[in-house]
Amino acid sequence: MRIGELAGRTGVAPRLIRYYEQQGLLTADRAPNGYRTYGEEHVERVTRVAGLVRAGLPTKLVKVLLDMEDAAAAREPTCPRLVAEQLAAELVGIEANIACLTRSRDTIREFLTRTEHAALLSEAAAR
Amino acid sequence: MRIGELAGRTGVAPRLIRYYEQQGLLTADRAPNGYRTYGEEHVERVTRVAGLVRAGLPTKLVKVLLDMEDAAAAREPTCPRLVAEQLAAELVGIEANIACLTRSRDTIREFLTRTEHAALLSEAAAR
DNA sequence: GTAAACTTTGACACTGATGTCAATGTCAAG
DNA sequence: CTTGACATTGACATCAGTGTCAAAGTTTAC
């Protein structure tokens, strides 16, 4: 599939897909004519990258994370102490983010319930 | 307390505290000399604002959220259908963020465990 | 074969969040 | 009174993420 279709299926603009590739977050094969070509696996990858970026992680950290996931898939991942420390620090930040967002989510939910708009909740969940 | 102390206690730069105020996310009393003065309650407020912003929410949405919390504290919160719909939409986005971050968190945790750096986990949690 | 739709790269621009600096004012300590 | 730490506002700079446009090549549909 080419970039347009990938964009359609992920909801991520072609412009951004190219940008993420440029940042090293994505790879793409090239057709003989130079067009980028993608497989099914890229759909998830793009979705994930976009999700992390939207969640506020800098692209650089996203790269580290995803590289790590790839490395984790292989056995015997290697990880020098220093990198591990950085990751641990990031972990703290991410957990703080989760806590903050969870609280916001609960606030919105409760608010919608109290204002008689609870129907929107299931509607939203349906998506 | 003045801005410097507030910054120290929250870990948020004075520059940003002023910025958040300018964006309507914060309020501050003024001393006769023009200095901003804050109370204990501002410590939590600033922490919360900074947390949400770091989590990737635009300041504008943060404002809506916090205003909502304030309104929810009062009884009989009012909420026109249109606003409720926007909030429901935001809720979906926030939940996606939480899911994405949760997955990242698990990835890092698992990775640290597998690379014999599990000690860093409790260390991080301690903070 | 021609037009319409899509792709490529690259440049420019804009926005939001922050850093930094400058000029000035205030306050506490010596 | 002077010095140093901290405040004020406002301007300017930076960076990441995106939008948009241009010029050119490719593919698809008629």
C-alpha cells in the first residue's frame, strides 16, 4: 500500500508519516518508481507513533521506546546501566502523565454524568 | 509565597507560571508592590496544570478541564449539549492517550526487568 | 492520449510551549 | 547606602509538530 492509503487507514496525514520517517521513527520500502510502500504491520506502527506523539512524548523518546520494543522482541536485549537509568526516569514521567490523565478522565466522566449527558459516554466508548 | 518559592516547590519555572497565568489557567493575587502572591492551594494547581500540559493537552483544553472541575465543585453545574459533546470527544482522546502511555510504561518495566535493572523500578517508585 | 488523482522532495510559515535577555523596580542584609 | 537576590514586563529566539504550496514525475480512468 502507498502512503495515501496508509494515511487513510491510520488517520495520520501523509505529511506526518513522512515527517516521522525522517525522524527515524518509521521505515518504508520503496517501489521502483520511488513511491513508499507499506505493509499491514505499518498500520499499527504509525498508529502507535502518532498516539505517543499526541500523548506529548517528544519524537526522540518515541524512537527510543519503539527501538526498545523491537529489541525486546529479540532475546537477550542489552542495556547499559546509564540507558537503564534514563528509562527509569522516563518511566516516572510517564506514570505521572497517566495519573494526571486518569484524573482528568474521571473528572470528565463524572461531570457528564452529573449533567445528564451520560448517554454521550457510551456513545464515545462505542468508537 | 511569591513566584520563586512556588516555582521551587512545584518544579515549574517562574517563566511558565507566568505563562500559564497569561493563558488563564492560573490566578494570582498581587502584593502592593505588584509581586504575585500565592497560597498553599496554588501549589497543587500549578502541579496539576503543568502535569496536564506535559501530558500533551493544549493549554486551552486544560483551561476547560480545570474550569469544569471548579464548576463541578459548585452544585448544579450547567452544561449545554454542545459543550458536552466536545468533552465526550476529548474523553476519547484522553483514553487513547492513557492506553498508549500504559503500554509504553509496561514496555519499559518489562524491559528493565529483563535486563536485570529491576532495582531501578523500586527506586523510581520511591520518588 | 489526456485529464485527474496521487507521489516525490523541498521550502516556507505558523502555532504552542519554553528559554533567555534586557531594563527596571523592590527588598533584605551588610 | 550599596550590593545581591528576586520581581516585573516585554521582546526575541528556539524547537517540535504541522499545514501548505510548488514543481515535477507516476498512475489511473476515461
